[in-house]
Amino acid sequence: MKVHLSGVLLLGSIAFLHAQYEKNVGINISTPTATLHLKGKGADNTTQSLKIENSAGTNLLTVNDDGTASGSVLANLGGGNNGKNALVKTTPESAGNNCSNGGLKIETGLDNDGNGTLDASEITDTRYICNGSNGQGFSSGSAGGQVYLTSATSPYAPQTPKTVTGDLSITESGAATIAANAITTAKLANQSVTIGKISATGTPGSTTFLRGDGTWAAAGGGSSSSIPFKKITMTTGNNYYTVTTADLGGILLFDWAAIQGNNTGTINLTLPDPATAGNGVKFKISYTSFQGGTNWACNARTPSGSMYAGNSVAPANTYVSVYFTSEFFCDGTNWYEIPEN
């Protein structure tokens, strides 16, 4: 008995010294990492890492090397009672003191009686989620194709729909139209209109120019003339000629060479309607190649009647190259004849 006690005291002394200097106590391990570090001898339930018995040899607690445990200590622990559930209740909140625009009321608490319903006596906290204030909204317009514009000051809210006025109009389908004559010269930047934008016939180029009638035309040389010219051969008796718009501004030359001796030739002119010809239009008629003794006469007629009738007799055996020239002028209402010698 004394020997056994000495062994116990010796083991206790060693454990005390080990704990004092190493701070940890190890059983079956040379380098314990905990205050009390036990290391088993196996890895399954056939060996135990820890076993505690009472004086009667009853197993109070046994921890096997595979992590399982047994003993009366564990058996006496028993199962705990279920905790109480937390409940949340939500209900709509009418407009009032809690929410000026209404909202949602959230109530929470523990289900003390376990009936699954949050009773009034179980409510421990109440919160509110409130609706925001109503926005300004949009006003109805008074016509189709109107647009919403924001105000000039913050918060720049939409105003009553406005009708777009000025050079641009918008339909209810979103189609935009520029008003007629809206794009004037003052609204165009200098040199912003290209040749391709000009509506004209012909081909623009370095050798052409744009005429007043909307035609691209080649410039004439200094030695040529663009004045219309037509030579008309006379015969004995009445000669009729209708002046066309292509003749205006030009010269009609009547050749009397075929009328010889004492034969007579008469020119009957029909002029264009003054309203069609226009104000400021004129043309000339001339006579040439008279033979000696030739009798001649000229009658210029318009829709309103005869305007000029003249006659003369060239001296016998006389040849005249250009004998008489007359110019006709229109003011848009009447034709006027201006004789020239």
C-alpha cells in the first residue's frame, strides 16, 4: 500500500512539474498541445481514449478512439425542449398618422402558445414601410401631336402638353414637317448649298453656266451670236409667215431675189398673242435682194388686227442689198412697229 501511494505521489509530482514548466499535461503523448492532452492507442471503437468509472465500477463516461462515447453521464443528459418560433405578421396600413399615404405594417414576436399565429399579446415589435408621396403625373393635351416640356426651374416637372409652332410641325404619328418657305437665305450658312442641290437641266461643269431659265448652258464665244436668225425666200404674190416664240429677239430676213421685173410680192405676218409673248419682247424683219422695178408690200397682223402696211417701188434697173428694216416691240398688251431706214 505504501509502495502504491509512493508511485502515485511520484506520478503526481512528475505531472505537477510537467505542468509547471510545460504548461500542458500529456498522457501517452510527449508534446501535449492542450492543458490536458490524451492520446488513444487506436482509431476505432475497440480501444478507448478516456474512461471514467465510479467506485462500484459503473461506466460513467467512455470515449472510444473512433469518437463514439457511452456511459451513464450521457444517458442522463436527455433531450432538450423545442424553442419557441419567431413569427412575422404583415398587414396593409391605411393612410393616417403612421403613413400619410398608406403602406405596410410589420409586426414580430415569439409564438408563446405554439399555435402558429402571432397573437396581439405576443407582438414585441411593430414597424412600418410607408408609400411615397404621389407624383405630379401627366396632364392631358388639347390636340394631337402635342409634346411634353419640362418647366424652366427645378425640379423641371412636365408641363401641360404644348403644340409645336414656328417652322416645324409634328403630327400625332410622330411625323415632322418643315413649313413652306421656312428655310430662307438668312437661315443658310454661306457656301452651304452644293451644285447638286440646284434643280436645273443640263450638266454643270467648268465650261457651263446656269441660265435664268434653269438650264446649264455652254458660254458662247466672243465671235458668235446667240440671236435667232432666219432667212425666208419670197415668191410672187402673197407670202404668209407666222412668227413663233423661237423667232422673238432675233431677225427675220425676207429674200426678194426671186421676184423680178414689175412683179409684186406681199408679206403677211402673224404675230404671237401679246400676253403670250410678254412685256419687253421684240424682233426685227429685214428685206434684201430687190430687183429693179419690184413692187413690195408688208402686212403685219396680230390677233387684234392689222398693225402695219407699207409698200414701195424700187427704181427701175436698181439692185438693193438691204432696202428696209422694221422692228416690232411688245408691252404684253399690244405690238408696236418701229420702222427703220
